[in-house]
Amino acid sequence: MNKVTIHFIISLLCLSDFLVILNCAKVQGILHPANNANNIIVILIDDLDIALGGMEPMTITRRLVGQHGATFTNAFVSTPVCCPSRSSILTGKYVHNHRVINNTETGNCSSRQWQNGDERKTMATYLQANGYATFYGGKYLNQYGKNETGGVEHIPPGYNRWGKIIQYEILGLVGNSRYYNYTLSVDGQRRDHGDDYHLDYLTDVLAREALDFIDGIISSHQSSLSEGTDSLNNNKTSRPFFAMIAPPACHSPFTAAPQFSRKFTGRKAPRWPSFNRHPADGDKHWLLRQAPPGPLPREIVNKIDQVFRQRWRTLLSVDQMIGNIVKVLSEKGQMDRTWILVTSDHGYHMGQFSMPIDKRLPYETDIRVPLLVIAPSNKEPTTPNKSLNNNNNNNNIEIDSLSVVSIDLAPTVLHMAAVPIPDDMDGVSLLPLIDDALTNSDDSPFKNQVSEVGDPCDSHRWIDEQHVPHHPWRKSFLIEYHGEADLEDVDQQCQQDPNTTLCLNDFGCKCQDAANNTYVCLRTLSPSGPNNLKKNEVKEREREENSLYCQFDDSENFVELYDLRVDPYQLKNRAYSRSCRCTTPNLHRHKMLVNYSKCRGHVNCFFAGL
């Protein structure tokens, strides 16, 4: 038996133990959970980046997280576009497993195939089956509510009414994000809204409806209690609920509430080295090299800056909503049993590589997202400024040595609810990481299990102060994207290839997508070790990888490779450099891509990169 085989077997054993910990919610399922089970709220923001400072305007949220939670600083999506990414978040699965490949109905977005398949196996359906009251408000999937996909009458499983008391509810936006003049499906009934701010501004409507739902759950519990009891304490035993709130911000058309319409005057999109830099031949795939060549003119750059400000302004209403939700939960005695997760369906680029505004690209701007956790008040951090890498330059607990992916969200939510995690979910629960970050006591069930982690095949795995070996964590994950073409999204003034889409004259006719803008990527980010390395460990540390490797399914079979340790802005494609020779078949990368592209279930997908 050779050394590689021995390491492989050891890794399997380590991983087996580790996944038992990560998925320890796989206990006996209960149809009626204990009334003191955790409430869970997920805020799914639309198009919110983290790389370009998207969280900066959300001061209330950042303050609450700093006081009661933690931030994952290496959070990514497995696909950088709305419908496929939201499907991954709901199901805990990679794109190749839920098969929603783009935002069109033919791409399986809210299609009959989706409705008859994976829509029946989302985090909401499992929570509902285990007795949770559930609510969904806002943008669901881009094609939801349209005639071709069942109309407003279609209510996704996991959300419905039960008897006279609202135990389950859905308030689904028909189609894509809007702020005014939209249609909602309210438990299968059409409800049209106009343009009156006080009645119709969608973020505020969702906030009111979500608070009404929460109040209804607690009030129904109070009405069942005898008079004269302590209502605040009894609120803590009300039926647990799950609420997913998906506001339109900060998606186009970037309509801010009137009171915020003049905020951030003078702010501009970040001028990264990649900003308004048109790629040279051989540096980026063809979509970025398309005509018109050269940098964007000043008037388009000004429009990008205007969009940047407008996006931030729309987020102020979301920030206010989160603050109001926490305030109401505190007043009703619910914060000591409520988890709140704040994240986005993908990031956003603004002027990088002369691409004006959009997502869909495999670069850091588009695939990195915020992931913030506000913990129950009884899980407040016991040590201020604690960070998993001892980086104490702010008041937020940061979990920044680990790469986490959007497919991990559904398993995490189920784990928080003590609901069994299905084997076919590709992601793993992040709850042990969160608990370890928040808890500074020896009685934590996850103490020292998953803080600083290392490669299970590496004999130099990091050891903590108590000399307890750390469990393995993923070093890489899969990014998948399937391009689409839609001539309805091409301005007539823009003469483009008929396979392109999202070509807008106002933004220089730079098409943002194409039918063959299809790729698979490996994003590799080795978990970092302790900062106090010994001299003989420096060489091992230098071997850690922070890279992006992509293969495009286009006529060029284009390849891109970036070493983010020395090129964080992804300016230099190393795939075609003589020193790299990366365009020749690389058996290791090819094997990893094949493994990831076929993986199914958390064990198979977690281990695909090893």
C-alpha cells in the first residue's frame, strides 16, 4: 500500500467523523418540534456584492452582527446568477444536481420540471414537515408566477395556509425584482401594487408582512394560554417559525425610498486596478474582449457611479427592515431563540474589465457574497473581538480561514432547527463553525473541532493549543454557469452576435452574456493556519493555494487561471504564459473538475477536491 493510498484512507476516516459532526442534526425527526426550538430568519438580498463594499451602507446590520454574531469573510456562491443560485440556496445542491441552469423557463427556472422535482425538497419543505410555521416574502425565482410556469396560483411546497390561523404563508413576487408596480402571489391570489411609497414600496411591504407573520405566530400561542400568565416568558415557548425574506434591493431598477434618495452623494464605484481596463487578447474569454474595444467613455463611467450610489440607497431600507425585525423579536422575547442569516444570491461587477454592470462572471466581484449571522442572544460572544485568525482590528467576529459556499446554507438552517439533513444535499452545515466562533467555554460541544483547519492529506495539519487535531475542510469548490441568449434584452442600436444578450446602448453595447458563455471553474482557497508559524513551517504555508481555474465551453475552449496570492484583482491570466503551460491537459485539475461536476450528496461533493 503506497503513501498516497494510506493518506486517502486516513482522509476518509477523518472526513467520516467530521461529517458526523457537521450533520449531527441527523437525529430522529419530529413532526411537532419542541416549542422552544429555534426560530430562523434568512434575509436573501438581491445582487449584493461584498468585494466592492456592498455591506458598507448597512450600518444597523453590521452593528447587530458585531454585538450578537459573526461574519464569514470567505463566502461564495456556486453560480453567479439569480435563479440557479437561489435554487442552490433553497436545496443545498450544485447546479448540475438541481438542473436550474439559467434565468429562463427553458433553463428550468421555476419550470414544471423544477416544480415536480427539487422544489419539493427545499429547506422549507423539510421544516414544514417537522412542524415549523413558514413564510416566504419577496423575489422567489425569476420565472415564478408567469403563465408558462403555473401563474400566481402555484404555491411552492413548504408554504401554505392551515385552517383559520396562518401557520404557513407565501408572498411571492411575480417575475424579477421591482420596487413599485409589481404583482404578488399572496397564497395563490393575485395582488397588484402601484407606486405609492407608503403602500407599495416592496422592501417595506415585505417588512410589514414578515412582522405580521411573526406577530401572528406569537399571538396565536398567547391566545391558547390561560389569562394571568407571564406573556414574555410564554412567548419563548411559542411555535417555532422559519421566515425567508427576499427584498428587491439592490437589483435594478435601483429605486431608493424617497427619504434615502440623496444619500451618498459624491460616492463612486471603487477604482480597482481592473476598473475600466479592457482585456488584451489572450487575457480573458471572448465575451470580455468583444467590441466595442477599449475603455468605457466618461459618460458611461458616470452612469456606473450613479448606479453604485443608487444600489447603496436601496440597501438602507433593507438595513432598516433588519433592525426593526430584531427590535420586535427582542420586545416579544424571541431573540434568545432566533437565528438571523443575511446573505445574497451572488455578487456584482461595476466597471471591472470594462464590463459595465451585471453578474454572471467567475471573478471575485461576482462570486463573493456577504454571509452574516446574528445569533440568539443566549449565544452572544463571550469574548469581544474574537477572530478565528486573531485579526482583532474590528468589533466583528470573523470566520475568515474557511471557504463556505451557498450550498451550505440549507444544511445550516436545518441543523439550526435540529431537523435531519438529507443525504442528497451537496453542502454541509456551518453551525459548528459558528458555534465555535461564538463560544469561548470548555462546555461547547464543538470546542476546538473546526476552528483553524487543514488539509486532511497533509501531515502538517494545524494543531491548536490543546494539541487537538483539527478536522478537514474543503480546499476547493465548483462554480458552474450556463450562458443564455435573449434578443429581447438587446437594444436595437447595438449590432451584436445573435447569441449575445443584455446588450444595452446606455452602457456602450457591452453584452453581459451569451449562449456560449458557459464554464466550469475550480475556486481553491486552502484554509489558513495559525499566524505564529515556526520557520520550518513557512515553506508549507507558502504552498497554500488561492486560485481560480476556469474552462470555457466556447469555440476557443478558453482557459483562465489566476493566482490570487499575487494577483488579487485577477489581471493576469497565467493559463497562456510559457512558465505555466496550463492549457495543456492537467490531469489533477481535470480529475477534480470531473469529480465535482458529477458529485452528488455532501460526502461525495465535500471529498471531490481531495
